[in-house]
Amino acid sequence: MTWNWWMFGGLILMTSMVSAGTLIALPNGNPQYPAMFGTDDSQVDSMLQVPSGTRIFVGRSKELRRLTASTASGSRSGPLMMIIAGMPGTGKTELAICAARALTARYPDGVFWLGLRTYAAAESRLTITSALRTLLNALNVPPDPNITSVAALSRTWRAVTAGKKMLIVLDDADTAEQIRPLLPAADESAILITTRHVLTGLDPDCGITLQPFTQSQAARLAGAVLRRAGLRDPQAVAAIAAEFRLPLAIRQMSDLKAANPALSIPVAPAGTISDETSAAFARSLAALTKPARLVLRRVAHYPGLLITAPIAAVLADQQLDKANQQLATLYQRGLLIADNRSGVGYRMHDAVRATALIESGKHDRTRQMTSTFQRLFRYVNGIVDASVLLLDSSDSVTYLDADKGDPRLPPPLHESDVAVLRWLDQQHADLLAVARRSLSARSPYAWRLAYNLESYQRMRGFYSEIVELSSQALKLAEQADDALGQAAMHQGLGLVDMRTGRYLSALAHFKISLALYIRLSNRTGQAIIHHELCNVHKWLGNLSEARAHANFCLTVALSGDNLVERAFAFSNLGILDRLEGKSTAAREHLVRSKDLFEQVGQRRGIGICHRQLGMLDEHLGHHHDAQVHLDQALALFEDLGDLMNQADTHYNLAVTHRGLGDPTTALHHATIALVLAGQISHVRGQADAHTELACLARIAGDHTSARVHLRQAHDLRRRLRLAHSSEQHDSSPTA
């Protein structure tokens, strides 16, 4: 038996800091943070990749050389800071893309592109907290979802970036306050910022302000674009260069000429430099066909970032193939940008969006836009619902509500539940923006979107987003006297409370939800709530009440043909049998449940059954059998990104390996269990992990460390008891 005392001493410090909400990197040789996006590095959020730029880079070579030759100032600590400033259309983002690609080899720990979207739709602007969470997730360090302060998240970010060589690109920044919390800690790292104006107080190592092109530079760019299109027209080049100086406007007019060789470019000043882009886009819009103009106007209203053919078809109320053709036309005219990070969509420059929205205001009536958004909300709800069905069909709104989305547009096909999660990881920001827009539009689809997103967000630990959407949707449902929406939103809020240890508050939400489902005679909804009430009472130790709820679930499941409901009903009974010491019945129910989950391909349910069977075998002293079940459960939960079940399974594996006489492996699992439980505010899981670490320390003869862990376990359990008593006081008649 081998024991590393220095490692264990470091572990004591690390775990105490995790319990206090501080996340630090483990020493070399210790277990690393588990991956947020699976076990393959290629699964890291592709939306943080550097976007594709244009194939023609003209007129900014001097500025590019300055950026790539920059070094950090020796007078201060911190990363190399570079800022590209300039008015809209001067090519800031294009220069940043070229610089990021040229610098990639210098930063082996990663190049991360983050669009702050300062001038985008309000629902999709990236807040500082969202930016920090996105960056931490990209480094496989999912933060505690209950940490909401910028300062706390920034401390975590700085801790995990210490010693790394990485480049962070922040596109479209507005203030220095946006930047400071996102600075990595390492002197070897760098940060590249684009902004429309000077950011006072940042003192960059390299500051570049882009000016409009000279006439000579404008001619070079126009000539290069036209030659690439196979068009040599010196007169057109001269006309474009005489009128336009902003790179964005020059490209736009050159693309327009390339698409329409017979078009005459009049030599007429556009007015001030700031008018150039709107003048160029106005001419491009005038040259478009009516269907293409309609698509451009409508996609300009999309609150998300990635514009796909189905999104365009829904917004413009066109057939999918027609919408796809129009998007291709808009791309060829330079009005959209191909998104290399997704491979299936386009992005829109803010200047194009602004011009298109002005045109929309002239041509699109309020009634038309209301119908447009309702189609969007219905479609997005349908594709999220279809995705949730692949993850966990018991969480799908389909079983509560007959509306399944737009029948003309089939939902995207996913190879597996892992592919679904990867898609949701990439699309979450856009889906969240659409859900927020549905709330501001007071749409009847608002609660449906919140309900469907909740199961993914709960799995990933986005509890604050669940509360945000569900609370607002609940108010709308109450005002509309929509009992089904109210029931679903109370259900979501109860699930968050249950996952964060606020069991009495969860019970209150679930009881309201159950009463509403009973009023609606919705047996499926009732079964879902009885399942959750079974879980709450099980965790509170009220096993008789838990069994009553489990029996109801079984009665409903046996009266229908839904195999998933039946599988969950048997798993509930198996878990209760195990807790009550009925080993034979527990195994029978859990095996029966696992067989049903395997029959329908529900991997999360299979993982739950393997974990429960492992716990049962461990209790009976069958440690090798327990390890087999728990290893299978952990592999499934890691594939699914289910952090809470990962934490609990790591704890179970720690107990099992201790029983096998392998304290080193037990320490490995207990450490990861503690870190994961801390990241998702799983208080009971943290307490269990501390208890196991205390046991391991006691085996090693380190009674001081054992006392530290036991004290922390006691404090965490005391926190749970205080939370319960506080909730009881708040809900008492005299409170």
C-alpha cells in the first residue's frame, strides 16, 4: 500500500478551499478536472474557435506585423495586451482573425475567440458572467452554478489560467470593465481586443487605431476582390476607390459588381465616411430579388448568432430549399459571413443587420412580425424538444403538450445522445436568446421553451438560467391562466431547489405542480411529479412517503405503454428496496428497470441502474461486482455530461476501492467527487466526499487530516439542516 503524504497534505488545503467556493488547480500527478464536454478534446465548444476570415487580406500588413511582433511590457505583470480600435467597417475583426491565426503556434494552451456582441440584440449580448462561464467550461472547469458575482468567477478564471500560454480574443468590446475580469493570470498569455473606441485605463502593450483606407489601398482591395471573381474592370475599381474608403463598404460594392458585371458604379460621394457602409448596403439591397430581400430583413431579427437555412425558412415563411438558395445568394453578395465553426450556417455583420432592420421597419408590418416570431418560437421549441427526447424522454414537453413544432421542418438528426449534448453546448447561447425573446414577446411558447431547455441546463449546471426563464415564464402563465404552463414551471423551479439542497422549497413547488396536473387530469404530469416527490422524500429519509409516491408512478406506468415511465417506476422501487435492506427485491427491480432502459436506449437510466446495483453489491461486500457496475455507470454519465451523477458515482467508487484495499485509487475518486460536487453546489455530495476522505486519512494514520474532513462534512450537513429549518420557519403560519 502506497501513500503520498505530501499529496494528501496538499489535498487538505485544496478541499478546504473548494468547500469555501475557491477552485484551484491540482498538483501535477493528481486527478485532473473532469471534462465538461466529454473526454475528447475535439469536443471543446467549437464556437470559441477563431472564425474564418475573408481570403483577401489587403492594406493592413503593417498593423499585422506590429501585432505579431508585440511583447509584454516589463514594467507590469499580467498578459500581453493588444487593442485594435476603429470605427465600424474599418476591418478590426478581419485583422484580429489574421493576427490570431498567425499567433496560434505561440500559445499552445489554446486560442479562444469570444464575441462580446456589444451591439447585437439585447437578449444575446454576452454578459461578463456568461463570458467567464464559457471560458471556464472551455478549459473543462465548469464553475459552481450558484456563483453569480463577477469577482468570484474571475478569481476562478485567474486561478485556472496561471502558468498557461493562451490567447484570448475579445471581439467588439465596449468598456474596460468588460475586459478586466477576463484577463488570464499568466504573464505568458495574451489578450487581443477589438473595440470601436479608446478603452480608457487599460494601457495596452500594443494599441492600433485603424483609419479608413487611402484611395490607393481601396483600389488594391477592390481590384483583388474583382480579380478573384474573374473580373478585370479598371474603371469599376477606380469608381469604387473614388467613392469608398471603409474596407467593409469597399468589399460590399466589389461583391455587388462581381455578381452584376453590367452594373455601373456611379462616382458620387456617399457623404461622410460613417455613411459609407449604409450607402453600400442600400445599393446591395436594391439589387437583390424580392425573396432575397425578405430573407435578409427577417434573419436580421434573429436574436441568435448562427443563421441556418431552417431558421431563415421559418422567419421568411419559405420552403427550406428556397431559403437555402437565398442565404447562398446573400453570402455571395457579401451580406452574410460563412461560419466555419459550425459548417452549417452564417453570421451577420452588425452594420448589415442595422441596415436590414431599417428596411424591415419600412416593409414589415407589426402583424407580420408577430407571426414571424411565433413561427420561430414554435420551431425552436420543436427542435429542442426532439433533442431532449434523445437525452431523456421523461423530460420532454411532448408528454405534456400536443404541440410538436413546425411539421414542414423536421428537427436536426443526431447520431447519439453525445452528439445531442455537443449540439446543445454549441447552440445554448442562441437557444437562450430565443427563449428570452419569447418571454419579452409574451409568447405562449415561452414556458415550453423554458421547460425543454431546463433538462439540458440542469444536466450542465446552468441553474441560474433555469430560475431566470422559469420564474418569468411562470408569471406569464399565471397572467394567462395557463394551468399547464404553471405546473411545468413550478416543476422546473422545484428541480433546481432539489438539486441545490433546498428540499422543503422543492416540496412546495412540487405540491403546487401536482395540484395543477390533477386539476388538468394530466396523468403523465402527475407521474412526473410523484417521481420527483419520491426523490425528495427519499433524500429527507421519509421512506414510507417516498414509497407511496413510487407506487403511484408504477400504477400509472403499468396502465400505459410508455416503457421509460415503467423503467423509472421500477428503479424507484429498487432504490427504496435497497435503502430498506430488501436486497433480493432491490436487485429484481433494478435489473428489470435496466432491461427496460436498454430496450429503449435510455442511457441515463441505464447508468442510474448500474450505479444503484453497484451500491447494492458494495453494501453486500461484493466489491468486484460493485466496481464493474460503477465503472459502467461512470462511463455513461461522463458521456452524457451529467455532473451530479458523476460526482455521486466517483464517491461510490471511492468507497468500493477502499473495500478492495486500494486507498490510492479511492483517494483519486474521492478527490474528483469533492471537486465535482463543489462545482455544482451539491452539498450532500460534498459532505459524502469529505466523509470518505476522512476515512482514508484515518486508515493512513493521519488523524489530524481525518478530523479536518469530518469537521467539514459535519459543517456541510449542518448547513443542510439549517436550510431545512429555515425553510420550515419561512413556511410556518406565523412567519
